[in-house]
Amino acid sequence: MGRSTHALLFLLLLLCCAAMAVSTKDVFGEDTGLSLVARKEHHKHSGFSEGECPDACQFRCSKTAYKKPCMFFCQKCCFKCRCVPPGTYAHKEVCPCYNNWKTKRGGPKCP
């Protein structure tokens, strides 16, 4: 086989590998949990169990400079409300309990 044939076979092999790397969600319209990208696009924000709160709050507090207090209050709110808003800031309207829980001074309790 010539050099051009080997190059063509190599290119064909790369294309096949790339085609197989496509997420099962893209191919079948369902998420089987195999694609990390597909899991990060979907954010479940309500109906948490107590075991899911630390991970949700870790993401919620990931961009703040005050991680320890953010994590403390986020988890406290998550344990009570079973909800953490999507994203790292705002969107509190998605979780009414989380949004409406206030401090004694009337400020927001949940980050």
C-alpha cells in the first residue's frame, strides 16, 4: 500500500472515532449519563435530597470570594427549601422559599 492509502485510512479512522464520540443524547434524543457536556447543560435546581445540597451549593458558591459563609448559608437554605437556584448568581425567583427567606434585618438569607 502506498503512502497516500495509509493517509486516507488514517483519516477515515479519525472520522469514525469522531463520529462515535458524539453524545448518545445527540443521537437518540435521550441522556444516558455518558456525556459530561450534556450533564453540565442541564441543571436540576429543585427537589434535592440533603445529600445533593453540598454539590449544588459548591457550584452556586464557586465564583464568590467568600466561599465558607456562602457554603454555610447555601446549604442551610438548601436543607430547608430543597432547592438551589441555577447558576452562580441571581435567578432566585426559581426557588421561592430560597428567595423569600430573610435575615432578622430583612436582607436575603440565602446566597
